[in-house]
Amino acid sequence: MSEQPAIAVVTGASRGVGRGIAVALGFAGMTVYVTGRTLSGQGQEEVNGQLLGGSLEETVQLINRAGGRGIAVACDHADDAQVASLFGRVQREQGRLDLLVNNATFLHSQLVAPGPFWTKPLDMVEMLNVGLRSAYVASYHAVPLLLAASRGLIVFISSYGANCYMHGPAYGAQKAGCDKLAADMAVDLEGTGVAALSLWLGLQHTERSVLVGAASGVDYSAFLAQAETPEFNGRVIHALLNDPELEQLSGQALISAEQALRYGIIDSEGRQPASLRQQLGAPVPTHPARVG
């Protein structure tokens, strides 16, 4: 790694998982570009009739307080031109990139509602645009900047839903697709010093999960007490970025809780989030064969 502060882009960071990851990278002293559609004020995302809070400007304030440098870039990841502009700005201002975290995902208000996929709105499939396709586009523009740093990492935020049934087929296909993007990009990146991997997160303690739990009629308190904080996963990502054996991990889907044990990372209040591989399954080791 360069002696200069490492440069990261975290997509979808106005709230939730992306915000927590970005703040954790700020604690590590990194310069973090954060993207999302809500630059300031109140966002328009609703969960059970309540607007989710959070904006990029708030995330930047938290990164700066943590000791890093936050830079807010309003970006709709459904718009390829805006994504290209984002990385053009990173090129002009930094000349390189050390880390891309592909976190931006379309999360429909009825994602966790009961019922089969054909009874829910068709635009649930938008997750395959913002969440899967958008991660490909961001990676496409990021790689030249990562190569300029001579060593770097692309992380796709995934989950156990890549393997088990979770929230329906659009969600599962998006997560499984991210795992495959990481595996195949790793083949193309072999020998460059840049790695790509997919990270399976457990249940996250976010404003969204609290609101969903409150509206479900089910007591979520026990689940939330064991949930991972997004900052915990940000610390895992930072450890992966600095792992001397990162090249050997490239192309894999990894369980965040297991990597935390490997790096000695604990969550808030001294908790050690558990791997759910026994309950929900584990990633399949991927070693793509080359054809052509």
C-alpha cells in the first residue's frame, strides 16, 4: 500500500450498510468517496410507511469525525453516465484507487413482505439493475484506477441469500450474481495485484432492519442483539485490503464473521458475530476454468 492515505469508493453509502462501512474506513484514516442519491436532507426511501433517514453529507460528517476524509458524490447507479463521471472525478482528484466497495442495491419496500414473487410488484427485479449490473459498471470504471495503485481490492457486498432462499428470487439472483462477478473478475485480474471478492454479511443492525422488525409483528430483539453492525464489516474489509495474502483470496466468496475471527475483529460491546454456515449454507469454492 502507498504511504499516502488509501482511497476508497463506497457505493450506496447515505445510510445503512454502506454508511457503516464508509465510517469504519474513515476510522482507518482513509479518504472515502461515498455515493448515493440523497446528498442532503431527507431521503425518499420508505419502509412500512416511514421514511428512512440519512444522507451523504451526514455520512461525510461521520467519516471526518472518525479521522478520515469523506467526499460526497451524488450518483444514481442506474445511470451509467453518472457512474462514469464519479470515477472520472476520482481520476482527476486522486489519480488512483485502492478499494471499491460495491454496496449500492435497490431494496424494494416489499422485499421482505410475505408471498411469492408473482404476487409482488414487478419492479422488484430492478435489483438486477441496481445491485448487479450497477456493480459491473462501477467495477469496469474502477479497475484502471485500481491498476494505477498497483495493488487494490473490489468487494461485492453479498449474503447467505446467494445460497439459500432469502427474500425471493430477485434478491437471491442478485447476490449469487455478485459472487460470480467476483469469481470471474478475479480471473481477468490475475497477476495484476488487484483482487476481487464477494463478502457474505449476516443480519445487519440498521435503521431499515429495526423498522422491518417493528412492523412484522415478530419480536426481532433477539435477532438484532446478535446482528452485525455495518462498521464491523467495514473493519473486516479494511483488514482484507491490507492482508498480505489477499491475492490468494481473490475470486472467493467469504463469510464476514469468519474473516473477523481470522483477523481478531470483534463487534460492538465485545460481541463476536457467529458464522451462519451451518444454518444457511456456505459459499462454494470457485476456481473458474478458462475457456478460450
